[in-house]
Amino acid sequence: MTDTPPPTPAADPPPPAPRPKAPRKAGSATRDGAASRAPRKRKAAEPPPPPPPPPPPSLWWAGGVALGIVALDQLTKWIVVQALNLVEVQAIDVLDPWLNLRMAWNQGVNFGLLASSEDVMRWVLVAVALAICVWVGVWLVRVRPGRLAQVAAGLLIGGALGNVIDRIAYGAVADFLNMSFPGWRNPYSFNVADIAIFAGALGLVFQPGPARVEKAAAAGADKTRDAQDKTR
């Protein structure tokens, strides 16, 4: 009797191929029960906030110019009137007739206007000059103008205070500068304070008005905004 080999076990059938998943539609339920959402659109980049306004300018220019004019005015008066003894000599030729030193005591304002020997007028002019200085100072604090306007205001305040010192100390303003032309002799004298007052008043009159300043600032802001847009 011959041995018969044992029957070989039948091979396992191959596993069924996985079924392809159908694509999910927007709004279909997911496994956790939450509805899928459509992709959101990106928001446009917001423009950067405008730069903060610059701090108001300080008043160092006005104060520095005013103090400098007072010091220069009093120094020149001391040198010419006291050191050169113009108060006794009365006249010193420098570049005749273009520039000479001629001593004059002015009890009024420019060109001797409102001159009076009465002591009351002296204090009236002192009060007027101080009132102008206060008014210009208040304007500086409230408006905070630019550098040129501050220089003009400092010239005006410094010149007015220089002449106020003369009126309080001597009872009149010491004038010593005289400018003439060939064939014409100028009868009036002036000083450094008078020059500063004249230049400061002109500077304040012809300074740019607030509307021009605001228009220039707006134009500068527009140029800055355009430059930022181009760099994006």
C-alpha cells in the first residue's frame, strides 16, 4: 500500500480592491459631523497707518535770537558810547559819508517820532514796547511757527528789549550809527536794536500764512503716501 501525499490547502482568495472614494462636495458631512467650508478669500492688505504728526517745534530759535540781539545791542552801545567816549566826542568818522558815528539821544521812537521831554512819555513807550514783546511771545507759544518766523520774532523782541533797557537806564535810547551819501547828510542816527526791530517786523509781515503752511504740509504728506504705495 502506497502512501498518498496529503492534499494541499486551497490558497486564500485575494482581498477585494478598495473602492475609490467619491470626491466630497462642498457642504457634505464629514466624519465628525462638521460641514466642510469653502476656502476663504484673502483680504486685501490694509494700508499702513499714517505717520504720527511731528512734535511742535521748540522756541529755542526765538529765545536765542532775542537774547543775542539784546547782548549785541548793549555791547555795541557800551563800546561806542563809553569806551570810545562818543558821549563826549559826539562824532567819529569811520567811512565818511557812508558810515559814521554820531551821538544822539532819542526820547521817542524811530526818527525821533513821539519825542517828548516829559517823563510820562518815557514810561508810556516802555509799556508799549513791553506789551508788543508779550503779544509776540504769546503768538509764538500758540502758533509754534517755523524757524524763519521764530528768527524774525526774536529780532523784534530783542531789539525792543534793548531799547527798553536804554529808556530805563538813561531816560532815552542811545543812537550812534549814521549813514549818509555824498551830497546828502542824514540827520538821524540809529543803533543795532533799531536794525533788529526793522528786520524782525519785515520778517513777520512777509512770512508764509497758515494756509500756505498747511497746503505745503498736505503736499508733503501726499508725496510720502505715494512713495509708500510705490514700494508695496
